[in-house]
Amino acid sequence: MKLLLAFWLACAFSLLASSLASAVIVEHTFRIQNTTIKRFCKEQVIVTVNGLFPGPTINVREGDTVIVHVLNEGPYDITLHWHGVFQRFSIWADGPEYVTQCPIPPKGKYTHKFNVTQQEGTLWWHAHATYLRATVHGAFIIQPRSGQFPFPKPYKQVPIILGDLYNSNVEDITAEAQVSGGGPNASYAFTINGLTSDLLNCTEDETFKMKVKQGRTYMLRMINAALNNDLFFKIANHNFTVVAVDASYTERYDTDIIVIAPGQSADVLFTANQPNGSYYMVASPYVVNLPDFDTNIARGTVIYDNALPSSEPLMPILPPFNDTDTAFKFYTNVTSKVGAPHWVPVPLKVDEHMLITIGFSLELCDSKNASNKTCAGEFGDRYSASMNNESFAIPAGIKMSMLEAFYNNVSGVYTTDFPDKPTLNFDFTNLDNAYNKSLLYAPKSTKAKKLNFNSTVEIVFQNTAFLEGQNHPMHLHGYDFHVLAQGFGNFNNDTDRAKFNLVNPQLRNTVGVPLGGWAVIRFQADNPGVWLMHCHMEDHVPWGLAMTFEVGNGPTPSTSVPPPPTDLPKC
Ligand SMILES: *[C@@H]1O[C@H](CO)[C@@H](O)[C@H](O)[C@H]1NC(C)=O
Ligand SMILES: *[C@@H]1O[C@H](CO)[C@@H](O)[C@H](O)[C@H]1NC(C)=O
Ligand SMILES: *[C@@H]1O[C@H](CO)[C@@H](O)[C@H](O)[C@H]1NC(C)=O
Ligand SMILES: *[C@@H]1O[C@H](CO)[C@@H](O)[C@H](O)[C@H]1NC(C)=O
Ligand SMILES: *[C@@H]1O[C@H](CO)[C@@H](O)[C@H](O)[C@H]1NC(C)=O
Ligand SMILES: *[C@@H]1O[C@H](CO)[C@@H](O)[C@H](O)[C@H]1NC(C)=O
Ligand SMILES: *[C@@H]1O[C@H](CO)[C@@H](O)[C@H](O)[C@H]1NC(C)=O
Ligand SMILES: *[C@@H]1O[C@H](CO)[C@@H](O)[C@H](O)[C@H]1NC(C)=O
Ligand SMILES: *[C@@H]1O[C@H](CO)[C@@H](O)[C@H](O)[C@H]1NC(C)=O
Ligand SMILES: *[C@@H]1O[C@H](CO)[C@@H](O)[C@H](O)[C@H]1NC(C)=O
Ligand SMILES: *[C@@H]1O[C@H](CO)[C@@H](O)[C@H](O)[C@H]1NC(C)=O
Ligand SMILES: *[C@@H]1O[C@H](CO)[C@@H](O)[C@H](O)[C@H]1NC(C)=O
Ligand SMILES: [Cu+2]
């Protein structure tokens, strides 16, 4: 039977190769497990899938069905999320803990089943529970069903997963921050495909090396899997052409630097057009307003096949860590490729206008006892974060996920009164408000914004200056959105609306909302269920920088949330 399946798959793949594409089933078993790795002169236990860091790559063609059997052989509750995959009418496979499912307990299992349709390019998968995505992640690559890209076929496709490694167990780090109410420890070093840099000790044989042939064009399938940092990426003496972001094709965009926020991905071409030799590829953090951050850049090497083994690689000139001009230019200059496969026009009629403030907050500590180690935030309170002054929290001891409550019409798990705009209008980005105690405190709540099936939503994300603020890469589950405009200061509904790009704006699943600024997105809610929208800085999530959309069912069974799988984990 197994042999027969293997034979059938082999046939299917050879058919695909001849581009007579018929959809196949791509099946994986993901064993979540403790794995010992050696880094920074010592051994460390991390949680991985199948012992791999980064985890296995899932490679599919648009239209394929994916089945992943997740077996939790590790010590922690966990869920997995397929970041950017639409999950049209398969929301039970989406994964954020307590939103679509209860976590998979140790020794538990869950099978994710979904179709990958109407999208192609580079996405990824990652744990969606506490800090586990630090080491539980991998690439999710969707090849065009036809085998044709809307640009000349690159010689090779190479996944480049940027990430970070910590000095200690990430679960201990996040638990420590939850208890203290302060900020979690920063990572120790950035990584390229799990490997750090020759600049660190004990890593001589542990850097990423990419062999290239002169004259060939390579496609880098880039992902930022780092927990809490936007990243710059450069290769000495080489330029890039961006052809897709977040698995949506873009107009060719030429640049010598890639900027990528946590959660985002980019398909980037580069041609090995130098005489010979070797060249460093570097990922370095883009950071604003973060006193304590990881400065150990990731450094790999691009090596021409005629390079002498002794040749010293060239180093690119890196931007300063706080180079907002470079980041903003990259984030705003990319445009979508009108008419490319799966491109969709901007919806012009808007049913729901939302203005959502995002940023830090404080949670009142019920004890002002200085030795109470649970009050290590500003003013002896706990760090928090909020959207429209609502700080998202899942109540302890919850009996079912929000989606199960929606599906079974159970009340008391969440409410549908997430506000359309801030309760108070104030000078959002004015640093004079950074420590304004009358505005800083946000109540904990579990709220959704109710949307009619297929309604069109416009959201202005307005960053606030609370505790001086930070960049927030906002990620929406279940949909791509158009990014109509981005800017600094307070969004002005008249003058800034006039700047909207309604012709060829980026389509993304994650948008960087700049420190002291705003971003405007639009999407059509044609996928029913309870979808999480949250900041992809992992330290901001437990603080509450999240909310959900409850999208109603369509008129027919095939446009409604299907019944839950029988093996859906119980709380
Ligand atoms: C996995 O590693 C963690 C941290 O080192 C440890 O606490 C736990 O007991 C280990 N669990 C298993 C199942 O090996
Ligand atoms: C995937 O698509 C097939 C064929 O259209 C359909 O029969 C199946 O129900 C879909 N599966 C899921 C999980 O949506
Ligand atoms: C976090 O950093 C502090 C200061 O360096 C250190 O004392 C603490 O042990 C670290 N926490 C973890 C979980 O590694
Ligand atoms: C590498 O080791 C040397 C000698 O032990 C030490 O002086 C240096 O600070 C270390 N460098 C890093 C980046 O840890
Ligand atoms: C990179 O692009 C710049 C600007 O277009 C150009 O001046 C430079 O020669 C290019 N470098 C390489 C190595 O192709
Ligand atoms: C590489 O190029 C340099 C000049 O740019 C030349 O001196 C050297 O011989 C070349 N090496 C090889 C292996 O082609
Ligand atoms: C970037 O940081 C440097 C050094 O800390 C500082 O001098 C400079 O003013 C900062 N630039 C911006 C744009 O904030
Ligand atoms: C590109 O970015 C620069 C700098 O942020 C900006 O001035 C310019 O308007 C942008 N161009 C486009 C076409 O978005
Ligand atoms: C410390 O603060 C936490 C959270 O506010 C509270 O639950 C706990 O009782 C306090 N502990 C002491 C010893 O005051
Ligand atoms: C503060 O809390 C500590 C325990 O966290 C306790 O031992 C101490 O007595 C408390 N002090 C006051 C003044 O409440
Ligand atoms: C959703 O609305 C659009 C028009 O905005 C329409 O073209 C489309 O057919 C609708 N989709 C469904 C599933 O009703
Ligand atoms: C902004 O303008 C739009 C279009 O004129 C309007 O529908 C919307 O309600 C306005 N939003 C706010 C927050 O005033
Ligand atoms: Cu954030």
C-alpha cells in the first residue's frame, strides 16, 4: 500500500515536471522534540521538529493538499501555524493557541489538513505558542503550478531563513519575563539557516556557505523568523532584485539591501556577476528604541566555484542599526505586480473603517512592594501592550478555543465589542505622552471585531508613543491585505487618504508599522472564522498586542466554517 502511494506520488511528480500539473497530497510527520545543539562553546537543548534547526522545508505546488501529522514528543504544550497560508475554509488547521485550537499537550498529536490555493511564493511555518517559534520553524515554499514564474527561471532556489539564537532556554526566558512583568532577555546571535557567524567563538565550521557559478541567477527565498528584530540583509558587491514579498509577486525592485520584519518573507534574485572570489552575506538588526539588543550579526559566505580556498571574503558596508531611512524606503518602495498570478485589485468600496492604536501599555501591579518581583515594568507596574486600549489576554483555565466557541455558539469565551476607534483622541505620537499615566493603563480583555462575510475592511494602524514606542510588524491570519500607505506622525484622514496607492500597492500578510507613524491596510473578509491579528514581535504578544476578527459564515455550507476535525486537541 505504502509502495503504491510512493509510486503514485512519483508519477505525480514526473507529471508535474512535464508541467501537466495535477494536485497531489504532500504529507509530512513533524515530531516535536528536545534536541541538543552545540553553539557558543557549549551544548544547549532546544525544541525542534525532527531534530532539525531550522525545521524541514515544506515544498508544494499551488493547488496541492498538505497533511502534517504533528506528534508532540517535547516537554511543552505547542501548536503549529502555517504563516501566510490562507486556510480558506480550513481554519481548524491555522494553529494560534486558544484562538483556533487548544494546544497539543506533551505526548499529544494533531493532524493539520489544508489545501494551498490561490497563492505562490515563500511562506513559512512556526510554533504559535509562547516563545517556541524561536527554534520551531521552517520554510513553506509554494511553487507555481505551471512551473512558470513571471520572470526568467532562476538557476537555483535557496531558502534563506534569518533567525536568532538565545543563550538559554527560550521558555525560561519568556517565563522569567511573565513573572517579572519586565522585558525578556535579548537573543545572543542572529542566524542564517540556523548558523551564526565566524566573528563569534566556537563557530568556525558553523557558518552558512552558498556556492555559486559565475553568471547564474539565484532566487533567495528569504524569511525573517527572528523573534523580536527587523533585519537588514546584504551581500558584498552584489545587488538584488525583489520579485515577491509575503508570497505575492512584486514589480522588479532593484536594491543593494533587503529589509525584512519578523513574519515577513521576500523572494529575491541575485546574479553572480563578479569575477570570482567570495563575499560575505550578512544579516544585521534594524532597531529603534531598544536599549538592550543583540549586536552579534549573522555572517555567511557566497563562494564562487572558481574562488581560491584562501581568498578572504569581502565584507558589505552595513547600515547603522537605527537606519530608519533605509528601512522605510524599502518598506514603502516595493509595489505589487498588477496582473501577476493571484494578484487581486484593491477593493474600492469600504464597509468597515477602523482606526486602531497599537503600542505599549502598563498593567497595574496589585502590590507596590518593591521586592515583589512581578512588578519590574515602568512605575513598578507590569509591561503590557494594547490595541485601541484593549490588551488581549486568554483567561486562565479556558475550556475551549475562541473558534470552538464561535462554531458551537458558546458565549462567555470572548466578546465581540472590539472598538472601531480609540476611546480617546489624543496626540498619539507625541513623546510628551510617553509616560502619561492617565493614558498608559489598558484593561485585559478577549475581544473580537465582528465582520459580515465578504465585507471590506480598512484599518489605519496608528502607532503610539507610550513608553517611547517601537516598530510593530502587524500580522493578519487568514488573509493577505493591501498596504495603501505608510507614514510618520498622526494619520490625517484627509491629507494622508489622498496618498493611498489604490493601483499597485503591496499585498502582504505582515506590515511594519513604523515607530512614531502609521500604516493603512485593506482586505476582504471572505474567509469565515475567528482570525488572530497581532504584532509579530514575540515579546509583545504575551503583553497583549493582539485582537481577533470574528468573520461570519457565507450563505452556503461551502462558504462556512467546516466541522472541526475529530482529533482537535482539547483544553
Ligand atoms: C527537554 O528539555 C527541557 C529543557 O532542557 C527539560 O526540562 C525537559 O525535561 C526535557 N524533556 C524531554 C521530554 O526530554
Ligand atoms: C481540498 O480540495 C479538495 C478538492 O477540491 C477537496 O475535496 C477537499 O475537501 C479540500 N480539503 C480541505 C481540507 O479543504
Ligand atoms: C536573563 O539575563 C539576566 C541578566 O544577564 C540573567 O541574570 C538571567 O539569568 C537571564 N535569564 C535567563 C532565563 O537566561
Ligand atoms: C572569544 O574568546 C576570547 C578568548 O576567550 C574572548 O576574549 C572573546 O571576548 C570572545 N569573543 C566573543 C565574541 O565571545
Ligand atoms: C548595483 O547597482 C548600482 C546602482 O544601480 C550600480 O551602480 C552598481 O554597479 C551595481 N553593482 C553591481 C555589483 O552590480
Ligand atoms: C580571480 O580574479 C583575480 C583578479 O580579479 C585573479 O588575479 C585570480 O587569478 C582569479 N582567480 C581565479 C581562480 O580565477
Ligand atoms: C543612531 O544611533 C547613533 C548612535 O547611537 C546616534 O548618534 C544617531 O543619532 C542615531 N540616529 C538616528 C536617526 O536616530
Ligand atoms: C521610496 O522611498 C523614498 C524614501 O522613503 C520616498 O521618498 C519615495 O517617495 C518612495 N518612492 C516610491 C515610489 O514609493
Ligand atoms: C506581587 O504582585 C502580583 C501581581 O500583581 C500579585 O499577584 C502577588 O500577590 C504579589 N506578591 C506579593 C508577595 O505581594
Ligand atoms: C514584600 O514582599 C516580600 C515577598 O515578596 C515579603 O517578604 C516582604 O515582607 C514584603 N514587604 C512588605 C513591606 O510588604
Ligand atoms: C465577495 O464580494 C465580491 C465583490 O466585492 C464578489 O465579487 C465576490 O463574488 C464575493 N464573494 C463571495 C464568495 O460571495
Ligand atoms: C475617514 O474618512 C473616511 C472616508 O471619507 C470615512 O469613511 C471615515 O469614517 C473617516 N475615518 C475617521 C476615523 O474619521
Ligand atoms: Cu509589537
